[in-house]
Amino acid sequence: MLDSNLFPFSNGVLCCEGVSLERLAEKYGTPLFVTSRNSLVNQYRSFEKAFALLDHLTCYSVKANFNLHIIRTLAAEGCGFDVNSGGELYRALQAGADPAKIIMAGVGKSAAEIEYAISSGILMLKTESLSELRLIDEIAGRLGVQASVGIRVNPNVTAETHPYITTGDSKEKFGIDETDLAQVFSLIGAMDHVNLTALDMHIGSQIFDTEFYHAASEKLLDVLAVARSAGFAIRYFDIGGGFPVTYDPQKPATPIGHFAEKLIPLLEKAGTTILFEPGRFIAANSTVLVTRVLYRKRNHAGKEFVIVDAGMTELIRPALYQSHHEIVAVKPHDSMMVADVVGPVCESGDFFARARTIDAVGEGELLAVLSSGAYGSVMGNNYNGRLRPAEVMVDGDDATLIRKRDTFEQLIQNEV
Ligand SMILES: Cc1ncc(COP(=O)(O)O)c(C=O)c1O
């Protein structure tokens, strides 16, 4: 849930820190993503506080929200970054992130991306296949350097979450199977340009039960023992991201302190620096999506539709994962109604909520779709010729435009 101190109601209007969302909507138009800078920082700091007893580096997973200002805000806090492509690496570097704190994941990195990562001097590349490992060795050889590499192990632990965001199960494409590890170790042993520095896993996203991390970490510790006995000096033990947030007050997330309590005694056994890759935990509840009601209509069956100017092109999570997002009126009403909140995109899946009790808003009024900071804007697209929205970051009483709204010209600029 949002921190109500950072998203308070003031004079009957929902604000982000000290700035009214109504004012921001008037100034920048809608749909509009509005991020609280202090919420981002607080989330990062609460993660750091929970794991303070461990030698660790937190690498924010920029796929959750890669706006340069968000990366910059976290870099200023000392945060590292987890990137998943050349494009994300470019963003992190452009935002001023320290390459020595950047790690790169990705089940299908291209040769160009691998070369870019190695020549940027990042902390390590996580490899997910034998073929990729050979390519890394070859590219590092051509560049005349040693590539620092981590093996992403598939621990075959099925975390209980949405099937599209479970990644540590052996039927998924991610990581290298435990059964192939002996081959991997002997291959790396014979390579001249690969330095195995890390073991890595990522078992999924929005995982509520600490037990899944515990079970997978135990498996990774077994792999660590084998790697060490094979002579590798492993310096980093990376347990990935996936730490949960509350989207729905009826389903509160397990507090981060519980994960720390359960995992610290186990992770200390690694005797390495522990890497974490939280994305959602830091970004999700720091941003709201402000949208205006275009139309209301009622069908023959008495079903009420609230048609808003944002849709699945701005926030695809309800359509893709059937995710719940709280929806509140920027200016709350005394009366409520049951309605479907839907977008303008030509897809039946374009909805934010179905049969939801919401404020009885009228046409022209503003709604805020909460917890939209992770996997929101970054998954946005121009389907239906939609213009990707503007984004604003608020710090106290100051609001800064951190992304301009797309223009029609930009929609066609690459079509030559
Ligand atoms: C390798 C890796 N690390 C970290 C994350 C971040 O996950 P979350 O946002 O749930 O923390 C992801 C998400 O897909 C991922 O694939």
C-alpha cells in the first residue's frame, strides 16, 4: 500500500507529498505517472536496514522502473543495479550508475550486449547457458580481458505466485540446471577469459512465503560448496529479487524484516558478499497513475462502466496477470458505486478493475490507480497509436517532469 504520509489527502484532494494530483493533472495532462521521490528512498532504506547485518550489495532491478531519474535517485543512495539488456545497461550508465555496481542478467543476451557489458566494466554478467558461457569467453578473449561471470542456477523451487512470474522452476527457461553444473565448472576451468565470481538465482516475483527463498538458498549453498571444492573463489552469492509488496489491503505482503530474519542466518554461511535484486519492493508503491474519467455508461444489464483515459498501454498488469490495483478518486465522494473501470484500448482485456466498489465519480473527474510504479510505465507501449504518458517526480513541494508525453511525430519517427 501507499505510505499515507507521502500520499496524503489535503483539503479533500489526494496529493503526492506536498503537491496535489489535481494540480499535476491540470499542468501535465492525463494519463500521468506521479512518483514520490521520498517513497522510493524510504523503500530502499528499509530494505537496507532489514539486511544491515549482512555484507551485501543491493542491485535495484531496473526492469521494474527504469526512468533515469529513478535510477539516479537510487544511485545517489549508494544502490547498485541489475540490468537485463543493453538498453537497460545504457540507461543505468546514462543515469550515472557506477559500473562496478552493475550486474547483468538475461536469458538471451546477444554478442553485442555481452561486448557492451564487458567493455563497460560491470561487476559481473550472469550466464544462463553453456553456449552463452562460450560466447562470453570468446568475446572477453577478443577484448583481451577477463570477464567476471556468475552462474544463474535454476534451483527447481516453484515459488507460489502468478505462473508468469515464477522463474526458479525447472520447466521455465531460466538458469542452468543443477545437473549441468559439473559440466559448467569443468568448462569454466578450461577457459582463459572467464572468471567465475558469483552464483545467482532468481525464483520469481511477488513471493510472500520466506520458505521458498530459504529452500532455494540452501540449494545454492550446496552449489557454492561444490564450486569451492572445484577451486573457484566465489565472491558473490546472489539471491535475486521478488520481495513482495501490498497491492490489495486484503492481502498484506510479508514484511521485509521477516525475510531478513529467516534468511540472514542462512546467507551468512555463504561467507561472501550477498547480492539482492529487488525491483517491485522499491518501485511499486512509490508511483500512482492518474487518469481522467472520459465517459460513464450503463449497459442493458445495469452494468456500470467508467471509461478512463489510461489503459493497458500504460498499465498492463491487470490484463496480463489479473493483478489487483486499488483505485481511488483524487477527490473522494460520499457515495460509492460498483463499476468496471476500463480503458480506451480496443481489447476486452483493457480494464483496471471489474465490478469494483469505487467512488461515484462523474465524467471529467480524476482517479488514481495505486501501486503503479513497478512494471507499469516500463511495460507501456504505443498499441492503438497511443501516446505514452508523461511522468512526474515529486520531492516535497517540488514536482519535476521526468518524462515528456509522446507526440504523434514520435509515433512515426522511425518509419523510413
Ligand atoms: C533476474 C531478475 N532479478 C530481479 C528481478 C526483480 O524482481 P522483483 O521486481 O519482483 O523484485 C527480476 C524480475 O523479473 C528478474 O528477472
